[in-house]
Amino acid sequence: MNSSEFEYLQNLIGAKIGKRDTTFRKSVSVTERLAVTLRFLATGSSYKSLGNVFKLSDQVISIIVPEVCEALNEVLKEYIQIPTTPQEWLHVANSFEEKWNFPNCLGSIDGKHVAIQKPIDSGSEYYNYKGFYSVVLLAIVDAEYNFLYVNIGCQGRISDGGVFANTKFRNKINDNSLKIPSDSSLPGRNKPLPYVFVTDDAFPLQKHLLKPFPGPQDSNSKERIFSYRLSRARRTVENAFGILSARFRVLRTTILLDPEKTTTLIMTCVLLHNFIRKTESSMIYAPSQYYDGDDIVTGTRIDGQWRLEQQQLTPLEACESLTDDGKEIRKEFAEYFSNEGFLDWASKYY
């Protein structure tokens, strides 16, 4: 983030977080408040370490950070916008087909556990399958690595199929209130198929959710080709999460806040990700080498720089739920990717 972008944010939140001097104490300026908060989010440093840098007490910083995060969330909330019309969804789908060769795709879904200290009197409510306390960040990402939708704060202990089942988004899929476009045939085929979100094994297989085929698949089989094409489209959400946690390293620490303040903090990171990606600093925030690529000579994935770092966010647990509709739709996509939608250049990956 450059100085003009910092100043832009400072002006947006100044009236919300500014404090007056008193007879006994000079207030912490808006500039300092924003700077200490952004440093905390970017580094995950302790309040004590930040206090040494900014010459502020731990107690003052513990008040500043949640206040500034709430203010940023208020002024940046428009930077996460889920489509609300069929035309807006079609714009997302067209981008996935153009950039990732996956038609009828409305987004990529994933979720991660963010570690927290054990909340007071919470028992095992936030204790997850990996053996630590957490809240879950569930997200939908578009073809350009932007977050379209997030659900934050689900307790870590909830089975991962249940994380999605408890979201408003899932309910909107089921009651058709998302304004998803009508079924449309894949290029070169006649049978109409629904628009879908691509997921991994942590989510159910159903009408609007596609996940890979289970277990190992034979080389060049329809199942292998489908699973590769789906995994390639899912790079958008994998890379978005990877870059998010690489740039906002507080997400890789055990966050020492209560669940409500933690949820606010995580939302701030997501909003800043989308905000920065629309600024002049976008290429500094996430240069091209940060993203996964394809080596079409060897048929291997070129790992984005974020994957080379040892500490990553913890994925969700596998979910075996599936429906007959989901299986039939996955079969139709698999047929398409092995016939009309076959990519010669991608054959080395199969």
C-alpha cells in the first residue's frame, strides 16, 4: 500500500476513530491508529512489540486495533459484493470460462481454520479436528482472485459439511434467491446443466456444488481429466487464501481476541485484500510470481510463491455428503471435458 492509498483510508475513517486531546494526555493521531493496526494485521506481531515501535502501551493498542478494524469494515464494505442478478453472475461465469476453461462456473468455494485462544467458558465449542481452537473463514472467490462472499466465525468444532450447511448462502442456493442464471448447455452440447460452484472434498456434492471424483484415478480417464480441470479452476480460491494469509500474517498466528473481535479482524483482512487489488499497489501486493502457473512442457503446476512458505492456514475436514443430482451433473461435466471441451495443451496433466 503506497502513501496515497494509506491517506485515502485515513480520510475515510478519520471521523470514526479520531480522538480529542485532553488536559492530561495527547490523543493518538488517526495516522498512528491506522498505521499500528495495519502493521498488526500485516505482521501478526504482539502488542508489546508494536508498542516498542510506536511508543504506545499494550493496553492502548488493544483498544485501537478493534476500533480501527470496525471502522475499516464500515467504509470498505462495498468491496465485497456478491452478484445479485443473473447478468452479474453471468459476468463471473464468462470470466471463469475465459481464464480457467471451466464453463457454467460461478465461483470457487473453500474454507480455512483461523487459530484463536480458547474463549472463556467455551468448553470444546471451538476445538477443531486438528487439535486447536479456531473460527472458520468460508469464502467464495471469483476468477480474478477477489472475494465475492465470506462467512466468518463458525466454531471450529462444527463438522466441515456443517459449516457450509449453516450459512445463509447455502439457504439462498436452496430457495433460489441467489438469482443464479437458468440452466445452460455447455459449449457444443445440447443438454442444459446448472451453473455451479467448484469445491473440494470438504463440501457436499449437489446440484450447484461440484467436487473432484474420490480416490486415485487412472491416467487419461474421464474422472482424472475432470478432477484436474476442477482443481485448476479452484486455484482462484486457493491462491486468494494463500496470498491473504501471506500478506496478513496475523491470520497465521493464534489470535488473542474473543471470537467476535476475531471475526471483525478477519473481515478487515479480506476487505483490504479486495481493496488493494483494485489500487496501484496491486502488483506489489501480489506480483505474478505469487500465483500458481502451468508448465505446459513438463505438465506440472508451477507453485506460486505463497506455497513456498511453511505455515499455511488449516483446511477443512473432508465431507462425504452427495446427492444423485450432484453425481449426474458431475458425470455430464466429465463427459464434456473429455470430448467437446478437451484441451490438447493440458493433456500432459492427465
